[in-house]
Amino acid sequence: MTDKLSKTQDTPAAGTVPMVRAQGVHKSFGHVEVLKGIDLEVKPGEVFCLIGPSGSGKSTFLRCINHLEKINAGRLYVDGELVGYRQQGDKLYELRDREVATKRRDIGMVFQRFNLFPHMTALENVMEAPVQVRGVNRSEAKGRAMQLLERVGLADRAGHYPSQLSGGQQQRVAIARALAMDPKLMLFDEPTSALDPELVGDVLDVMRDLAESGMTMVVVTHEMGFAREVGDSLVFMDDGVVVESGHPRDVLTNPQHERTQSFLSKVL
Ligand code: ADP
Ligand code: MG
């Protein structure tokens, strides 16, 4: 932690605690500053879309939310709790690995590359964390995993191995697997970017259902149609800063900043 961290602690009024709150979040790798002061808030139940050119820091920001990277300055909260640190008085202490592991259970993450366990069936992939991490008994975990596979439209593929599934099916299993831990927040990092175009729709449909169920979601995506139809908020990031934010319809149809306009003219 650097001395750039502010020492103030503000407690939002009850009932208004954001699911994610970033205040001046900085992240560097060596001398390269990747996040240069990110400020944003994700409200509970919101679908929050993050767009921006390659290299702008979107994945790094998601990884900071999910405890995979430690921020260097600023404050990052998930559900009102500091990420990566514990505050005592006006001092901050780094969380221990065990404490981090406990907090990470509440956050589901789906990556561009569907990283299922290759030696396990779809069903076993979805059951794995509840059994191994939560100690849920196998029959209960199996019942719940079947429900989740049904929810993503893959009940009939429960016994298939990842290599026997299409990319889109694997990604839907990955979503079911993340949901099996009952996360309060789901992070999606370009979940459809590695898919053949004809497989994208099924994955977006699952994400749309999830959004309608009230799940809080932070979605890094190039799917502007999804952002416009499903998103509640949208942030355009470039070079480690938030350039522009607002309702997806407003930002996508009437971008105010030249950098946003230029980016959108290339992807829309
Ligand atoms: P995006 O997801 O928007 O494409 P990333 O967050 O992946 O951007 O990367 C932002 C910048 O941070 C890139 O220049 C990338 O090379 C750099 N970066 C990301 N992770 C690391 C790392 N572990 N070590 C060094 N540089 C990194
Ligand atoms: Mg990325």
C-alpha cells in the first residue's frame, strides 16, 4: 500500500450500500500504471457493462474486484467491505490468504476462455466447489447442480466432458459452475469473445435470464446490443481511466467524448 491511500472511512447509509465501489483505484505492474484512478459504483441488482479498447485495463479491474490483483492506491469495496485489506483504526492490513479465499467465494467469475476442469463431466464441474469448498454433501450438490444445468439449458449434457461440448455449451456450464456457490456478484470478462458467432446468442440469453433474476453483474463485453438491451449502466474505459459513463442507451447513441465516439465508430 502506498501513502496515496486516503485514510477516511465513509459508511454509506443503510440500504444504499453499493455492491462495488471504487474510489481512486490505482494498479501498477512494475512501473507501468494500468489503472489510473478508477471511480465507479455498481448498485445491487444492476447489470453494469464495462467497455473499452484492448489494453485499457478492464480485465485488471475485474481481477482487482475478485482479489486476483491487489490495488496500489485508492479504495475498493465489495458489498461495503474493503477488498484485499482490513482496516483497524486508521491502519490497513493486508488480508491473509485464507481470509481472501473466504471472501472470493461470494464472487463468481466467468472468463473469455471457458476454463472447465477437463477430466470432469459438466455435472461434476458444477458440483465441485460446493462439495470441496463448502462441504455440501454429494447428493445435495448433485441435485442443485442439475437444477443449474437445467437453468442454462444443458440438463441433457450433464454427463458430457468439456471436450464433448461446444464452446457456447462450455461457457454455459462455466456460468452454472459459478452460480453453484451462490455468489452475490458475478463478473464476466468478455464471455462471448472466444465463441463462434452462432454460439454467442445462447450464452447471452443465459446472462439475460440471470440479469432478470436480479443478479448483480459486472460485464466486460463487446456485445453492444446486450449492453444496450440488458445493461443498467455503462462505463467506457480507456488507458486506465473512466472516460464516460451513464445509461447504456445514452452513452452508446450519444457519446459525449471524442475517445468514446472514436471507439464506438469502430465497434458498432
Ligand atoms: P483489457 O482487459 O482492457 O484489454 P488488461 O487489464 O488486460 O486490459 O491490460 C491492461 C494493461 O495491463 C495491458 O497493457 C497489459 O499488458 C497490462 N497487464 C495486465 N496484466 C499484467 C501483468 N500481470 N503484468 C504486467 N502487465 C500486465
Ligand atoms: Mg481483457
